[in-house]
Amino acid sequence: MTQTSPVGRPLRPRGKLLQEDTRRHHRSLLLQQLFREGPASRADLARTTGLTRVTVSDLVGELVSGGLVEELGAPAQSRVGKPPTLVGLNADSTHVVGIDLSATDRMTGAVVNLAGTVRARHELPLDGAVGAAAVALVHRLATELIAMTDRPVLGVGVGSPGVVDAAGTVIDAPNLAWTDTPLAASLADALGLPVFVANDANTAVLGEHTFGASGDGGLMVLRVGTGVGAGLILEGSLLHGHLGAAGEIGHVVVDPSGDRCACGRSGCLETILAVPHLRRRLAGHDPVEVLTRVGEQLGAALAPVVGTLNLHELVLSGPQELLDGPLREAADRSIRERTMPVSSAGLVVRTSELGEDVVLVGAAVLVLAGQLGVS
């Protein structure tokens, strides 16, 4: 039951035909329409998806029988004649387990419904677990979360630190002492469920893209915690990159004479922006001055990315008290000073409205995109 991550392929179904599996694709088109736009009649679904009414009626019948979709009756105000019957996504027909491994002292998880609402939470202390012991802890957390819902579980999504390939193998996660660790495969074998694993920053950008306040343009979520990483969605696809290392901006050198980084070089962005380093810089100093300076350095590092990709939104995810205010404002200003107006004119620099749930909810999106084709 090991699943290929939606990383690197379109997140939402497009067009009328897909060579691999036409029926599955058409089913995803209907679910995506209901997921994004809400209840609709069968006739409306046929118009918006381009599918025939016969195909829509057949697929809707299948989805209603399976419980994913429910009939809601006629709209409040109907036209003259026989009123249409609306159908909508049954958000609690099945649940998803989302797991966030990005913290250094604990593993957190949640049971999430199809609308992105957290139904239950659970966490386990890390207590220094690394290697096989850390893998065992993920297994325990997933098992205990599954027991917290009485609904069928669609799958398990995991946001992990480090470099993760499309098959859910953690290539390298130094904080957990994982190298070439087949996390998705081991969980799938143990749980008997589809399992999707992706880098935590990639997972965060999925959560923001689907359940946050993002628009339709290029999106970068910069995840700031014990480390610094970025997830990017461009033209509807989550960027994977060569060897799965897209978004590792935390180890771009911004100050060659700066502090030594865990990667072995000096002055990486992570040495000034990661939460532990940032809090140390703030101790005993003017917070506005420190945060403004760090924001300027962040903006200088991100300006080439914005200029190259013409991003629409840059979302900072992490402690609001550190990221929102002087740091965000200085980063915004610095990016605009270093890029052509056409590159940054429409850019929005903001913090995430999902707060610390962004990885958990994004882990659920891994499953929704992989199993249902919706995001």
C-alpha cells in the first residue's frame, strides 16, 4: 500500500481525459468541484466538468453509495418546475490521520476530516528517540490516532524534516538520525493503509494552498522552526526538485563570516533565522533592530527566488511573535528593493493563518490529493 506522493505532479485534476485511468480521473473532477465550490446539482456538475450527464449521474450514484457524497435535497430557492437535487461532500464520511514530525521535543498528530477540520489531537514526547526508536514512535502515534476515530481512515499523511523522496523514503533527516529510511513503506505495511510522507515544508505549503488563504499564483511557504525550509507550489504543482531537495533555502549562505551551521558551513540562513538562533540574538538587544536586520537578510536571500519565479505569495510559518511585524515588513521591503517592479508588484508577504496546524493539515492534504485527487 505504499503510495507515491503528489509531490511534483499537478495537485488538482485538469481537463476531461487522463490516459492512466479515465474513470478515476472523472471521479476526481467531480470530487474536486464539490470540494472547492460546495454543493451542486448533477446538471451543474456536468456543465462545470465537461462530462456527460450520464457519466455524472453514474459517478455521483457510486459516490453516494460509498458515503463520500450525500444528497442534500433541493436548494432553498428553486426555479419553476421540478427542483434539482443538490449533492455535497460528506466531510465526516471518512477521516485522515495527519502527523507532524518537525518539532524537536515531540511528535504531534491529528484526526482530520475531509474539510480540513481537526477532530482529535494527540502527541507523544520524543524523549531523545532517534533512528529505529523514532520510527517506532511514529508507528505508535499513528496507531493511537487511528483508534481515536470511529470513521473509516482514508490514509495517513506525515510531514517529516529532511529530504524525502516521492516514495516516502526519508533520504536524510539528521535530527532524527534517519538515512534512507522507508517510513511510508514501513507504516503502510504495519497499518494496512495508504501512507504518504513528504518534507514538512512541502507539507506546510500543501496545507496553506488548500485550507489557507492563498490565491492561485506561485506560492512559497517558508517554514521557520528549529530549522528553515521552504515549500513551493508553481502552476498547480508542488515542486519536488532534483533528488527531492527543492526548498532547502535554510542552507544558503547569507553571511560567510557568520556562525557555524550544522551543515558544516558558516553563515547559512538557518543560523540567523531558525527559532533557537533568533531567540539568542534577541536576548538583551532591541527586538525591533534585531528583527529588522534579520528580515533584511531574509529578503536579500529570497529576492532572487521571487525574481526568478515571479511568486504571488510568500507565507512565513512559525512563531507569530517573531515573524510578524518588523521581520516580515523588512523582508517585504528588502525583496522589493532588489527585484524589478514587475516581479514583485503583486507579491503578498504574510504569515500563515493556519498557525502551528499548517503541517498537520497539510499532511491530510497529502492523503486527499493522493487518494481522492482533491486539494
